[in-house]
Amino acid sequence: MTPTLLSKPPQPRAVAAAPRLSLNPASNRQGSVDGAWWPRTRDAAAELPGLIAAVDERLGRTTLRVGVHRDAWENLPHRIPAPGRQVKVGWFLSTDPLVITLVLVGVEPLTLLIIPPDTGDGAAEAALALAAQDPAGRSPAEFLTLAHLPAGPEPLVDRQDGAGGWENEGGHLAARS
């Protein structure tokens, strides 16, 4: 009689590729972003553990929370497992879909530009480099434009005085300058 296997033998786990991440070494908080991240997919559950581990290692800090735009990601968990802890993931509609915010122990939150996963190598590498070195206060959309990438949807706030694009009463868009 021949023995029958009822279950498949365990497959070796795939080794996750290193996150494509750049951080501003000065961390002087003058820019709108502190670096950039180029995820491979829009699957938050698959991508966030690698990002959290890389940021923790590079900064020697512990990530406590992550904030993302809800509609910019698929498969959004409420928590991400990390060594010795669970990192809470906040989903927001009021944040910029082009950024991710990480709250770390002992420092101000870290804001990273998100480079769309389907971006070509040359443009993505240019955006990674720009975001890591430029403290000029450019918006996340401007970094993508400088790297010759589509800047995404037009923001509602675009007036030079920083006032919102919505009228106080009635909710209509104010005239753009």
C-alpha cells in the first residue's frame, strides 16, 4: 500500500525584497516630506511590515502608528505585526493620498512621499532622491511633477494664502486664483 499525503509539504517562505525607501539625513523638518517610499503594490498588509521594519532600523526608533489615506490602499488592516508589538494603522480621508505618516517614539512624525507602485525605475529613483534631499517646502505633488510623474488629483487647497478652497457657507468651491 502506498502512503497518501493529505496535505502539501510546507513551501519555503519568499524573502521579502528590501523596501525602496529614501530618508532625508538632516531631518530638519523644513520640507513637506522627510523622504520617499516606493512600494511594489497597493496592498497595505503586504507592504507596511517591510516599511515599518526599515524605518525602525534606519532611524533606531520604534514605529508606534501609521496614518494613510483610506482610498489610496487595498487590503488595509487595523494593525500590522512588528517585533514585540502591533503597530496601529489609521485610515483617513482628510490626508494627502500621496503621503504616509509614521509616528515614532521620541521624535516628530515622519512623513514620506508615496511613489506610485507602477512608476518606471528612472522616474521613481529621481523622486526618491528629490524627496530625501530637498527641504524647500515643496508639496508632495510637486516632487512627483519634478520627477516627471503624474501629480495625482488636484488639491482643494491651492490659494497662496493657504485658505481652503471651500466657501464657509454652502460648500461650493471658491474661485481659484
